[in-house]
Amino acid sequence: MKMKHIAGASLMVCASTAWAQSNVTLYGLADANIEYATNLPNAAVGGSSGRRVAMQSGGQSGSRWGLRGVEDLGSGLSALFVLESGFGVNDGKLQQGGRLFGRQAFVGLKITDAGQFTFGRQYTTLFLLLANFQPMSFANQYEPVVVVGGLNFRSDNTAMYTGTFGPVTAQAHWTFGNGAASVNPTGGGGGEVPGQFRRDSGYGAGAAYSAGPISATLAFDQYSPSVPLGGGEFDSGTVRKAVVAGSYAFGSAKLMAGYRWGNSKNVNGSVALRDDYYWVGANYQATNALGVSLEYSYQKIKIINSAPSTQSNPWQLAFVADYVLSKRTDLYLTTAYARNAGLALDQAAVDLNATGYGLAAGKTNMFGAAIGIRHKF
């Protein structure tokens, strides 16, 4: 009789565990490519330019694994969470500064007909609302993600609201303190410091509309990164961005275009960078297996450190061909040519060298091409 009770209890524990995990999903993808790039700095030869052939991770999508889950609490209320870790397929190392869940880590509640509230490390409102209006969907390794969305496009300690009402999706977020050192390489990035409420804080809001073939979005983002003053003290600068974008789908094609206004100020209120960014591009599904994307990006730099810019404005042309082998595996070719900046429009002059494609001294252009494979699980 005792053994029967033990066996019954074991079955109940197993059943309970299975039920608890039934709404938890393990997911991810691995993406690797072989890349050729020109005019990169060669520190071993006095900073002169060099060509590079190398294996890279995340050509079409950043390699990742994650867990997500939803629990129905009844009466139209659900709990949810996402934990997502980024890693390099080429070396197996954690990305996003070595964080275990550096891509996303949040928990929240969803109320039917009212919206979703989430708390943790998340993408900003501007980044999320723009993703469907980028020909490369912020996935390609040559996409100027930092130029468009800012260094804070992922933010720690963030509370976000998302609501969908018919054809309109509304979003807003507040960041209590972005503590990522990679967000502010100047030495700031403390976040949530007593007596310094504004330090490393940020907020944003926007909305997107989609009905039939027409979609549009409008969003604003502000970030107040730490700026060291010396003696261990910090103050906050101000980085503001506003965007408007639209798309039109017809047949197997989709056209997209957008504009991003940017104004970054120093602690004393002087202008650190004033720029405008434009893009236009398209997706085309040539066959059931083959899809292609084309994107042209242009950045007009107006003011740098309170003075009118005298440098040539950067632009980039990027192309992707993606061939699907199955629902989970595809092969791709991605290529880009940038002028007056490195690939992804990286420029040390305006502190945007975030993806490692800064131009070698004396060079004015960079070309990159990569052939890779992506597998989803």
C-alpha cells in the first residue's frame, strides 16, 4: 500500500511538472558566414588599411537561444516572460558584453483588450516600431542599427506598455537606468544612482498603423547617458530621436521608406551631433524559395560639437539574397558598399563605431560580402 501511495505521488509530481512546462518554449537560431571586407584598419602595420577574410556570427540574424512562456491566469489575464541569450557561433562566446540574457530578459502581464505590461531588459519603443519598416528588419550584419535606433536600442530596467486596438499598435516605455557599459563607453552607464534620477534614464512612445497594403509608424526616443565630469562625478547628456516611416505591399513586393531626426546634446546644452537619416528599400519574393532585399541609407550630418559639419555625408547600399532550404534552414548572400563611412555607417568622428567596421585612415569607402547559413530551432 505504501508503495502505491509513493507511485501515485510520483505520477502527480510528473503530471504537475509537465503542466507547468507546457507553455514554456525553448527556441533559437544559429547563424554563421564567411565574410570578405575591405579598407579595415590594420594596427599591425601602423594603422594602414587591410582586407579581411573571416568567419562571422549573425549575418542574417543574431545567433541566440531563449525561453519564453505564457500562463493563463483566467479572466483575460496572462503572465508571460522572455529570456534570450546572444552568442557567437564562430567562437561560442556570450555577446552583449558577456551577459547571460543580453538580448532580452523581461516578465509581465497581458490583459485581453487592454494591453501588455512588461518589465526588464527590452528593446526600445522606437526600435520595435521600426523593425517592420526596415528592408533588412534590423537583422542584417550591415544594417545601421545604431545610427537609426541609438546605442540604447536595448535598455536595462525598462517598463513597457504595448496595446493593439484594431489596425493601431501603441507603445511606450520608461528606462530607470541603462547600466550597460557598452551603451556608454566613455565611462558612464551606472544607472539607477541614488540622488541622480535622470542619469542613464530614457523614455519613448509611438504608434504604428497597418491596414491592407499600407502601413506607417511614428515614434520618439530620448536617452540621458552618463557623462563623466571628473573626480568620480557624472552628469547626463541628452540624445533625442524621432522617426516616421511607411510601407506599401503589392503582389510579391513591399516598398519601404523612412526618416529619422536626431539631436544629441552635451551636459552644458551644446550640440554634440545634429543629423538626419533617410532610407528607402524593398523586399521581393522572387520564388517560393528565393527572397531578395535592397536598401539605400543616407545620413546627413549637420553639426558636430557645436560646429557645422565639413565632412562628406555617409551613405550605404546593401543587398541580400536569401534561399530557403526548409522551414528551419536557409542559405544567404549579403553584401554592402558604404561611402564616407565604414559598413553599417560606422564613424569614429560621431562616436558610432559600434559594430567594428570603422574605416582605415585615409580611406573613404568600404565593401563587404558574406555567404552564410542560418538554422532555426
